[in-house]
Amino acid sequence: METPEPVVSLRRPALASLHVYRLRVSLDDSTPEIWRQLDVRSDLTLDQVHTIIQAAFDWWDYHLHSFALGGDPFRPDVDRFLCPFDAEEGEWEGTPEEQVRLDETLQETGDRLHYLYDYGDNWNLTLTLAAVLPAEKDAPVAVCTGGDRAAPPEDCGSRRDAQSLAEVLPDPAAFSVAEVNAAIVDENPALRAYATLLGIPREQLERVPPRLVEMAYQLQFARLGIAERFEQLLASDPARGEEPGEEPGLEEALGAVTWFIDRAGEEGLALTAAEYLKPADVRAAAQVLPAMADWLFSVNREIDAFPVLLLREALQHYGVLRKSKGRLYATRAAQRARPSAAALWEHLAQRLGRLPSDEFHADVHLLLLLFVATAAPAEEKFPYAEVAAALHVRGWRVESGRLELAARQTAVDADTLLANVGARPTERSAWRPFGSHAPALARAALLARSW
């Protein structure tokens, strides 16, 4: 077998000074021609150029891509620059694109750099250096200064002519410099893509955590009711998340939380040598916790009355309580909020809205909040079976194989807080797994923008 000859590098040394490159970026074989004129900094790396091209052609970076000098990136004799996946796991030889500057590939008017996006539809673009312009140090990364015609949408089967594009675009001739420039400076292009894919205005999607938007898109056809619940959340009154004082019965709903704040006070609440609540405090707490309304067992110790233990730990997790030198104190934030039920509600919503750093925990947390936030009265139970089903579709697996149990264990703090936000039932038959105000608090947390 003959050994292929090594590809000769066509890169050149980077320029000594900054310039602005005027690029004409044209979709090969498009009729009429689909093109963009972009003024970009010469010191950009090719991964940055890739992001700009994606914005300029209204693509969503869903597929692999590569750059090349000397011809189409599929040719064996070109100097190829690889996207991260191809650099780590692909079969092609080449240099990682983030290690290559634009001015190492283009320097003189007429120089060409080739770009390929989506190895199925094969969108081949040619970047031609039309002019080299002087640049200030604070020159913008990229500006679109011209162009023509709408770009083919993602996954449309490599359509390039006006007639076939008319089947998938409302107006193949549409083009707006302003819209391209808005896309170039967009800090969240994924949200722009999801707004299109879900058919939901972007300003509505901006109200909720981006990871929840991603899940809503992935799970929309999974027959789990996620899409309907997501739309229900977005349609909810913003005031219920932004103006908690409007929520009726707030003072009573926060009774279990304020009990701990008041009991601890500024001087702190003495704990046992093992740092548990003392029996008298356990019995007193049990009288106000909604989750203790149907408790039939001993309430002398926290370990025997675990709803009390779990709420105390949850309030520590959410910045309401803290332990120090054998005593339990209300945090300064909780003390400041205590005079106003609305302020305390907002504190809890902000803390509950923060996502865990672990991705599995974040998914569990968001799904739990979404299900509770959109629960109907007949659904007053924690929906861990539904959460587990959604996690399975998301691709999560655990060693035990019991996703539902893993979700329960992961969400214990959120579960506990939601179980105790509401009026305490006066009869055991009226008890529910989560409090009467839990849906409102879950909505407020998802809309709190603390993510």
C-alpha cells in the first residue's frame, strides 16, 4: 500500500499589525448567488470566523464543519483546519481551527479560504478576501456590510436554487443587513434557533433558564406533556413571579419558614451535642410544618421526625438558616427579609431558581419545578415518575437503573421546601405532598432569572 504524501502547509505567518478584512462569503453553486459581505478583524481565529458565518447565514451550529486552504475540505490534498469534534475524534488530518488565525490563511486581495458546514447537506462556502483595510485597536469583531438572498435553512436537503428554496422559505429573496448584524452580536445564538424551532417569541424564552428551553425542544415530541407545560409556564402572568406580594395568603404560606427565622432569632437556637434541634423545638416545629400534618409517630427528635430535619437542612441550603458553634442562626438575608412576606418569598424564589452545577441535578431540578409550577389541583403530588421518564429521554442513566429514586434523592431540598410552602392542613384528609403555594413558588423560581 502506498503511503499518501503529507499535505504541504499553506499557512503563512500572521500579520504584524491588525487589519480589517473585507470578505465576500458566497454559497457555492447557489443560483441566484447567496452571499454576504463581512468586515472582520484579521486577528480572529477560525473558530471565531465559524461563529460569524453561522450568524450571517442564519444557521444554528448543529452540524460539523471545517475550513481548508487549497480547495474543498473533502479533498485529500488540502491544508485542513478542523472543528473540535474532528480534531478529537474524526478521521481527517488537520490543525484545530482555534489554533489558526484568519490572517494566516488570507493576506492578499483575491486569496480564498474554503468552508464546509453540515457533512450531509454539504454547504460549501468560499471566503474571498476582497480588500485589506486599516483598523483601529477597538475595531468590532465583525460587521455585515452587504449581501443578497436568504440562506438555505438547516436540514433542507442541500437546496441552493430559488425554485427549490421557495418550497422551504417564505421569501428566498429576503435579506437584511440589520438582522445579520443583530445575529452576529447575539450572545445567545442557540436561543435564536430555539425560538424558530419552537415557534415561540424569543422574548418569552428569555424569561426562563436556557437549559429548560433546550429540554422543551428535545422533549416536545416525547408524549410527556412537556411542550404543553412549557407553553403554560410561558403564558403565566409575569406578576406571579416578579411581584410576589400579589400572591394571596403569603404570610400564612410562609409560616413554617418564618417560624425557624423567629425561633433562631439573632441570638441563635441552641442545638444538641450532635447538632440536632432539641426535643422542645422539634415538637414546636412539628405544630407548624404542613408536611407534619399527618405525622403519626414520635416528634421528640429530628431523626424521628424527619420532615422537621429535612426542612431545617433545606433552609440552610437556601440561605435562610446557618449553623455556627453549636447554634442555629437566621442568616442576615433572612433577617432583612423577615418583616415582609413578599421579600422573604422573593429570597426563596431567587435561591430556588439557582441551578445546581451538576448537569444531572440541574435537569432534575428544572423538571421538578416545571411539573410543580404547572400542576393542576388534581395533580398535587410530586411527579417523580414523569421526571424520570423525561430524564430517560434526555439520555440519563444511573447504575442502579432506578432513575425515579435518583431524582428523589437529588431533589430533596427543593422537594422539602415546596412541601412546606402553604397553609397547614387542619385535617389529615386534606394533606397533600406539596403545599398550596408550591406551584406559585416554582413559577417564581423559574421566572426569577437567578440562573
